[in-house]
Amino acid sequence: MHSGHIKTLQLNKLNRRIAIVHDTLWEYGGAERVLEVLLTMFPSSDLFTFYYNFHNTTIVSAFSHHHPKSSFIQHVPLLHKSGFLFSLTRLISWIYFYFLNLSNYDLIICSSHSFGSNMVRKKTGTLHVSYLHTTPRYLYKEFVNRGLIQHFPWNLFLYPVLEIMKYIDKLSMNHPDLILANSYTVKKRIKKYYNKNATVISPPVHIAGKLPRKNAYPKYYLAFSRLVAQKGIELIVNTCTKHNLPLLVVGEGYLRNHLENIAGKTIRFLGYVPDTDVSHIYANAKALLYCARDEDFGMVPVEAMAEGVPVVAYKSGGVSETIINGKTGIFFHDYSQIGLYKAIQQLNKVKIIPKDCYEQAKNFSKDRFEKSTFTIINKYSKLL
């Protein structure tokens, strides 16, 4: 980090009381990676969240030393055992944030990936910055017609509830002084749903000081993700099973048992892998297979490129902003086993240079995120 940038950081540390507000700490994903960096940038800040899942070991390891302050929902017995019951608490999360007393703070940073946190109120002269990882997927058109809302009688209850939540969500976006988006994909959604302008600052990705060493004879394809429907892991597993392609699946999620049941003999599931072992896994990978649809940004493909590994990805959402087709990976447009397999075959015919992948990933480094964030916060602070 440049010396002038360090002085900016020190200025923020010394002269401001800072609150960092995160929707929920239910599970660990890309939004929580960004939150960790924000807490590192502002180490004296206080962390507020609607729910802190102290039963999740990854969440506890990442955030316990920040002593998150949470709502009364924290004390509801067995809530951590049911994702469905927890999702119902979103209906009231905005009330917690609205009545949260942040009057002693000079800077409020909302890290928002769900619903409610931007309802926080502030005193005159306080800067409210909202970093949007995504607009709430379950509230808007391209995502809303999925899941229980498609089925009677759930739709009779859910439609009016979602309309109320949508109204509150749009109302909350009048609160921030400054809106940041993690991609141009999300920026477009912010304009579409809220009619608000946003500045794009890509999420911070750890980039090694030099290109990591790769095995000259990579052994397998890699899927690295939470094992949830949205990430498209089932398509990857089915494709690799059908064509007997070696695949390592890294990550945990509610679909793991199902995926293991449909997987062929060429597929291994590693579960959670600590950061210290990630480089070794990438070093032996032919490519990352990435089949998430409507991705907001997609940190994993950038992390793969930072390791010199090309990406085969469905061209949708944020990944179209980070991968260079034919140079750092291959896109496919037909969301099917045939489409994915053809893209894998195409990758095998193209010469991908690991250094090109690494150089592209550097455009999304942690240093760039920190510098851009400090610069724009200081700029807007002077305008208040």
C-alpha cells in the first residue's frame, strides 16, 4: 500500500468513530470476505448485525474477536438449525436496524447482501456508505419466480409479504449518502430497482506477490463454491460424471449429500478447505468450472485466475466483467451438460498462459479495493 494511502488509513483510524453494519452473519461467503477486509481497514470500528451464528465455526473464527453486536433474535433456541425459519426473520430485521442507536458514530458503513441494514439512521454530519454485494434476490423479478413462491398455498402468503419487503427495501435506499456496488451488474440493478446511481468498487481478492507455481501436468478440474442450488454445482457434477472427468469439489452446503449421491467415481468431495491449503489445490487444477447464474460479482473465478488457473464459466452476471474469453478462460452460453462439456473441450484446444490469468486477477486486488474505498469515503466526507 502506498505511503499516502497509509496516512489516509491512519486519519480514519484516529479521527472517527466508525460503525460497520452487516445484514446477518448466518454463513460465510463472498460478502463476509469483504466484511473481513473492511474490519481490517477500520480495526477500531464496532460491528453490528441482525444475527450472529455462533454455531457456525467459520463465522466464529472470522468474527468472534470483533465482538459482533446483534438483536434479540440471537437468543431464539434452535434457530441456527433451520435455514427456512431463519429466512422468516428477515421480515423484522429492518426494525432492528431502524431503531439501532448509532448517534455516536461519525461514519457508518453498511455491508449489504440481503435486506434491512440500510434502514439505519444517523445524526447530521455522519456519512452513511452502503456497499451493496447484491440487491435482495428474492424480492425482484428475475429471481422472485423461484422456490416456494411458485406453489400454492405459499404464494398467497409470500406475494403480499414480498411486496411489503420490497417497499421497505426501496425506502431504505434513500438513507445512504453514498452507494457502492461490487460490479457493473449490481450497479445496473441498483439503477433499475431504486433509480439510484452507484460507484463500482470490485471486491478485494487476495493476490500473491508473484504468480504461484503450477504443476506442469494438472490432474483434475475444480469446483469451488458453497454447495447451494444457485451456484450450479449439480450441472458440473452431472457433466463430469457423464464424461468421466476428474473433479474435486471444495465447499459445504445443504446440497452436499444429494451431490455425493449423484456423483460418479471420478469425483471427490473435500468439504471445507482452509486458506492455507487452497494454493496446493489450485496448483494441480486444469481449470475452475463455474456455473453460477446471475452472479453478482463472483470472487472465486478471480481467485482461480490469481493462482494462474483458467476458468470455464457460464456467461452471466459479474463473471462477464472479470474473465477474458479465450485468454483467461472460456465462456459458454448454453446452460446444459452439452454446453459445459463443449466449453471444456474448447479450453483444451486453446493455449491459456497462467501469467495472463494472474495479471487479469491483479485488477481486483485487495490494495485496489482499499485505495478506492478510502479515496471515495474521504471525498464524500468533505462534502457533508
